[in-house]
Amino acid sequence: MEEETTDSEDDEDSELKLVLCVRTDLEMGKGKIAAQCGHAALGAYINAVNRNNPYLDAWMRSGQRKVVVKVKGRTQIPAGSHTVIAIGPGEMLVNRALGKVAAATARRAKDASLRPTAAIRRIERGPGICSTFYRTLIAPWFFRMFSGPLERWQQACLTRYLREHGLLYDDLMSEREPIVERALEMLPEDLATARFRRIARGMHISTLRMYPPLEEQNYDPFVPYLAPYIEEAKFQLQEEEELLGYHPQDRRIFCGGTTGFGDMDPGMHFLTSLPNLYGAGMGNMKKK
């Protein structure tokens, strides 16, 4: 909460004052805030006159001191919400009055945070008539006649492609992905060498269109040899982001003759292979 005082230079809390609490969560403009404060002050004055407030005359003689307080809310704002609350005039402790307002705001924010969201209420209600009809009648028939055969055909085509080129499914993962890049750094030498040879042979086979014999294609191409290293890479990247505030996407790219996408020396990537393109002619700025 932020406090702004007007019409007086004395900051004692025990003086006669009129407190105006402005809600900043409504995101009102300066003119709107001024107008609402005027309405609230006038309403508080009329209310004090009607109720014969004993502090009204003294407050009028003392300069009508007013305190404007900004209160931040955290709840959704329904239509017709109160924009400014006027307290006083009277002899009061500002901190006590503002504490009550802050406690009420915090209580409303807590209630709103504990209130179930629309998605949770939809789950609690359960599926509707149309959803139940689709899940019980249309979805099984659609899977059996269309999506199921299509997915099996796609799986068969992928398996044939991998076997014809002597590849494993994990070989298709991009080395430019931060997680895969970190997993490949942790890969043992024998697995890394085998991966490199499979990719090189697959590129050669794809160029010549000369596939290996059938007896060499009889293997399971979906052996996840990268799975344990990818999980370890996820933990490492998460720890680095939490402890160091660093993410691989934050690294510098296209500087010092390197792109930042796996190449460590100038000229290793085609985007920096030409002179004076992205600083390729400057050499590696990281080396002294």
C-alpha cells in the first residue's frame, strides 16, 4: 500500500483526517481516480452531516486534511465494484484503519485463490451428454476405422525407413536441442561413435539408394539408448537454471564467427563460413 497526503504537511497519525482508499487493481486513469475520490469525499461529508459527526466542524476548521491510500487487489473485479472507500473525517489511527482494509483485501484474495477454477468445476461436473455420446459411440468407431489403421501405417513406414538406413529412432533427435545436446555430451565414447557411424552410413545409403541386405535390417530400431542421458540432462539444466539463472536459450548467437548452435570454432557452420559474415573474418573472440 502506498500513502499520499494532501492539504497538510503534518504527518501525525492522530490528527483529524479523511482517508480515501483507492483500488489500483481496477487500473483506472488519473482523471477517473480524481473523479471517484471527489465522489467519495463528497459522500463522506454528506454522511458526516446527516449523522452529526462530532469531528466534522473541527476537521473543517483544521483544513480538511485528506489522506489518499492506494490498495492493490488480487481478485477479479465484477461489475459495479467500489472504486474508492472514504473513512472519516474523525480522530483515528491511519495505520489501524488501513490495516483493516488490507486484511479485508487479503481475505478476498485468499478466498478467490482457493475458489475452484472453471476447469476444475467442469471436471467435477463430469462429461456432458455430447461428450459421453462421442466417447462411447463415435470415438471407438473412428479409432477402429480411421485413426488406428493410420497410426499403424505410419509406425510401419517409420520402422521400414529406419531399418533400410540402419538407424535407430534416437538418431533422429536434433543435436541443436539443448537437452539432446547435453545428453550427447554425456554419451559414452562407444555409443557416440556408433551413433556417428550410423548417421554417416544412413546419409550414404540415402544418397546412393543402395539399401543393406534384409538380414542386416532385422533389428529393433526403437531401442532408447539416449533415454537415461536425456533424463540426466533435464536435471542438470534445471539445476543450472535454478542455481545460476542460466538457460541454454540465453547463450549468445552469431558473434565471434560462431552461431551458438553447436559450433565452437569460426567457420564450422555454413552461416559463418563466408568472410565478414556474422563476424566470421574476426576469428574466435573467445580465444586469447
